[in-house]
Amino acid sequence: MTQLNEQSTVSRLAALVQGVVWEADPQTKRATFVSPWVETLLGFTPHEWLNTPGLWVQRLHPEDRERVLASHAGSLATGEPTSVEYRFLAADDRTVWVRDLVTPLMDGGRVVALGGVMLDITAERAQQDALTAALARFEKVFQASPMGMALVTPSCGEIQQTNAAFGAVVGAPLNTVFPATAPEGDALWPHPAQARTLQAALQAGAAVHDIHAQWRRADGEVRDVLLSAESLDPDAGVALLMVRDVTARFQAEARLRASERRFRALVQRSSDLLTVISPSGKVRYASPAMQAVLGHDEEEALGEQVLNYMHPDEHEAIRAEFAKAVFGGPGATSRLTSRFRRSDGQYRWLEWVATNLLDDPDIQGMVMNSRDVTDWVQSEQALKESRRTFEVLFEASPDAVTLVDFSGDMPIVQCNEVAAQNRGYVREELIGQSTYVSLPNGEALLADPVANETFRQRVRESGRLRFEAEHLRRDGSIYPVEINLALVTLQGREMLLSIERDISERRAAEAALQASQARLLSSEKLAGLGRLTAGLAHEINTPLAATLNELHEATRLAQEYRDSVGHPEVTDDDHREIARELNTSIDAAQRNLTRIGDFIRKIRGHTRDTVSQRRTFDAVAGVEDTLTMLAHEARAAKVNLLFERPREGVTLQGEPGRLTQVVTNLVVNAIHACPHGADVTVRFAVREGVRTLEVEDTGSGIPEDVLGRIFEPMFTTKEVGKGTGLGLSIIHDIVTGHFGGDILVDTRLGQGTTFTVTFPGAAGEAETPPAPAEQLGV
């Protein structure tokens, strides 16, 4: 029972130590005791620490492990306590600097246990990193300071280095500040006792501040000085001696008054709240910042319990932290961030530091310096909320999200469930694998360092990439994805954030849409062809009838020639006359048949499937052929169809059938909008360096309420059965999508309309007037 009480007492005492108190078996190295601070400091529970074999050795920083184990082995061998500083990897993989105070426990000359205390010195090590910079700054301050300063050896007063201000005080170079032999006769110290006081303090390593003394300058003048000294490096025997000339008492008092005024100004005008609190927690003094920070009058706050200004939920924690400074002795401090209540009832976050100055006769209280850090706290809370939001978005995203290490073979560091499911894995299987496992040619890419480096360089240059690719599922099937990549830096590592969307359905929809568009184009093409069929019979029947007449005449002449053979009254001249007439009829029939053939060729070009290979084609010939087919419709409507042939040739890049469809639709619409006797003119032109095709009519024009909708699908002003409402919509898509141009409309009611189709790129020629208009409707 006594042993249990002792263990309980030891555990309670160990819990009071702000460090990890531990004990281990010297032979097995297994921990036999650890204080609860191990969870606060390193994130491991005491149970984990005691029951995980090799935990301490495994979590030693790899660069420190050999040195630390050697130190512990030396302590075991000699039985002497040791202190070793090293890095330790906490449970959350933070690197914590610790100072391990190791003490072997001896029994009969044998080490029976190994115990110690691990103290967190992370902040101390950070301060050491700043020491070098601080020394450089000290050198600059040392040389530039208006206060006389010298680096001296405390034991003998030998001067190692001085600044200019020090030489100005003494008036000449010095080798030492202390008398070498006979103190009474020293030239620097009129009162040698003052030298002995300073020397004793320096040799003892004590810091002295503003010791009043008198120094004799090289010119013999005795000056009053204030001396301060601080040991900089006791091991190296270096101390800083500072001297300030305060000869004139008035100047000393003036400096004192100025210093006091500056101090009061700092306190009175500081944005930080300065309060003096009694050990019982009552306000003895509050700076004017009480009004600015909390909205309370500083005079009314006197005598109030400071807890009345703090959030009730935090009183227990505040009392515990405040007690550390109260019972910690003179100069002890405690620090906490708490909520303080303003006069309007709102709470502000203040970071406060309480310092124990109870023994100071001028203060006799706890000095509490408080700074408003509400914005910082809110920013931290917002950051945490942002991280939580990101985690939710990461997991809830409908897209696959992966985080990839940008080095090596680019392993997947993290991914959401969608990313794993899309590839046919569970998340744990996918994490750690190379991202190349998702690519059909992943093995080849992994084996090609040049390709890998090229890809990395491309990502680094742009920072973000968006492209479509194919991914490989675990079962070997392939699916299309849209990938968005962003290069980010997390904890000093280059990481690739990849958001991937399965576009299988979109690809299928696009294919269906393309097929639908092709059918729609074909439908509109057939509709346009239907509008032309009324004139086909006339265009073919007229030359065909003439051909039949000529063939009938040729047949008659051939019969006449045959009947005249051997007739005594028919001469050779008669036979030659019959032959000439026969040749004339045959030539006329051939010309008519050629005309029919040309027209059929144009019909075939117009009805050919428009979805063909893109090529460079003669746009003038295409337009002329199309207008030839539309000439009958213009004649039937009694409209003059004109073509202003350009003097220069015009070539376009694309599918000729698409241009035919555009011209057919625009010209037919123009004819339908014109009264008898009106003109429809088609021309090529160059406007401001851009090639255009214009269809101009002198018809009725387009009303304003209709103009804005003419390119809408299914919109038509024609009677039912006379228009699909798709024509202008389709040609708009052809012009903008296929040819990459634009279509513009200029209309005037009662005067006519001009449709202008622009084609991309420079026309490549100066604007020239067209040839005279050619009438095509006759």
C-alpha cells in the first residue's frame, strides 16, 4: 500500500513538471513510466508510449538517432547524468526539439534504471537560429551606437574592442579599464574603489546597470559617467561595458524627466491595455487603452474584479494560468488568450501576459499586458473552417480528386472515393500507387524520363493545365476524362492537384448531337432542293424538246437523202445541201444535250452530301452554279437575279456544299421577300480587308420585332408548310462554326435587306470594283 501511495505521489509530482518525466529499463530499453505530459508535448498517450516496443527509438529524427543512442549508451556505461538535445517526431509528424536530462539510477554500483525529463526546447532552438543574425545586428548597433561601448575581459579589464563613442568619453585609446598595479595612482579612476566595485561585479558574472562613477579623460578633465556591464559569454570571458557621460546633473535630470515622459507617453498612448492586478484579482491600475479596447472607463475599473471583464466559460483556465505567475515568484510570467467583454456586451479576444512584480515597491502587483488579437483569432478560426470546408468539398465532389506528389514516379498521396471508384479500386489500394497506373500507356511513360521531365516543365511553366485524355480502369477498360491540373506547394513539397471528370456520357451526347446536326443539315438541304424542283422540268424540258425537234428534222433529212440516191433529177449539189442541213440539225441537238448535261452536273453538285472533306475550292464557280439552279425560281417570281462576278478569283477553305447551302437559303429568302420587278443581287467584296459574300434585295425589309429572332431555330414568319424555321439558324451555324466567320444583317423597311457573310483571315487583295452585274433570271 505504501508503494502504491509513493507511486501515486510520484505520478502527481511528475504531472506538475512541464516536461515528459520518464523511466526505462537499462537493459531492454523498454519504458516503465512516463508522465501525462507526453501526450501534451509529443501527442502520444502514456499507454502508447509504454506498450509500443521501440517507439522512442523509431521516432528519433534519423539525423540525430546515432548521436542520441551513443549518448545514452555512454551514460549507462559511466553512470553519469547526461543532457542531450535532439529532434523527435511527434505523433502528428511534427518535429519537436527536446532537451533530454538523463539520469542513471544506481544500486550497489550498478545501473538499475534510466530516468529523465524531456523538455520542449523548440522555441529555444528557433531563437538560436536568430542568434547569428542578432550578432550581426549587434555589431552594427555596437559601432553606430552613441553610447560608449567596449568588449572587456572581466578578470583583468583588458579592452578587446571599443566603438567611437567610447573613445570620445575617455579621450584616448585604453588597453584596460582597471588599474594594473597601483590603483591609487590610476589615471582613469580618480576613485579606485569604484573600479574595484565594477571589477568585482564583472568577475562574478553579475550584470550591473547605471553605476555612477567618475572617469578622468586624457586631457585631465574628470567626468561623471554611468557604467553598465553585462556578461556576454562567461566561458569565453567576454563582457559588454557601456559608459554614458552624465557630467552635468541638469543634463542627467533632464534625461530622467525625458525618459519618464517617454515612458508615460508609451503607456498612456499604447494600443495595448496595461493593467496592474492585485493577487486577489482586483484592478489597481488601468491604462487609457481600457476605453479604446473594451469601451470601459479606466477610473471606473479600479477596484473591480478583473474576471468580471472576462468570459465566464474561461474563468477556471484563467485562474489556473494566473496562479502560475502569482506563485512563481518575482518576475514569473503566464500567458493566455481569452475573451474580454466590451461595454456593449460583445466579446473581443485578447492575448495577455501577466508578470509578477509583487516585490517591486513601486508596483506591488501583477502587471498584465493585454493585446487585442480578435482579427488574428478570427482569421485562425476562418482558416480552420476553410480547411474543414475543403475536406468536405474534397470528399463530396462529384468529380475525381487526387493529390499527387510531383516528384519521382508521381505517387498518389490522397484521393476521394470517386477517384478510386472510377478506376475500379478502393481508396487504400490507390493511394501510394503512381498516377501513371491510370494511363493506358503508363508503363511506357514511366520508362521515358525525358517525357516525364517535359511534362513537369510544362506544368511548372503554366501552373495549370486543362485537357482531355483516356484513363485505364483496373479491369483494363478505358474511359474518357476531362482533367484539370494545378501545381501547388504543400509543406514545402510540390504537389499536383488533379480534378478529373468522367466524360463518357458527354462524349456519347456529343456524338448523338453531331449525328442529329448532320441529319438536320441533310433535311434542310433536301428542303432547299424541294424548293428548286419546280424549275427542274423547265430547265430540262425546254432544251430536251428542242433536241427532239432537231433529231426529228435530222431523221427526215436522212430519209430524204436515202430516197434521192440514184434519182436522175437529184444532183451532187442537192446531196451536199441535204448533208449540210443534216449536220446543222445534229449540231443543234448536241448543243442542247450539252446544256442538259451541264444542268444535271450542277444539280448533282447541289444534292451531294455536304459532310465531305475540307478543301480549298473555287467559291465563284460554286456560287455561279447555285444561282443557275435558282434562276427559274427568280423568273417564276418575276424577280431579277443578278450576280456581280469579282474580277479576281475567290477561294475558300471548307466543304463546297456548305457554301451552296448558305447561298441557296439566302437567295431563296430574298426572292420570297421581293415584289415583282425587284432585284436580288449576289456579290463578293472586300470590306476593310475582310472577304465578304453579300446577298442584297430590294424587297420589303424585316420588321424590328422580327429582326432579333431570325436566327432562332424553328422561328419562321412563313405560312404553315412553307417554311421549317431552320434555314437561317442552320446557315448561321455553318458560317460561324464551319467557316469561322460571321453573318450580319442590314435592313430597311420598304427598301430591302442585305445579308453579309464574312470569312476569317485577310482577303489578300486590295478592294476592287466587281465586274458588271450578270442577269441570271432571263
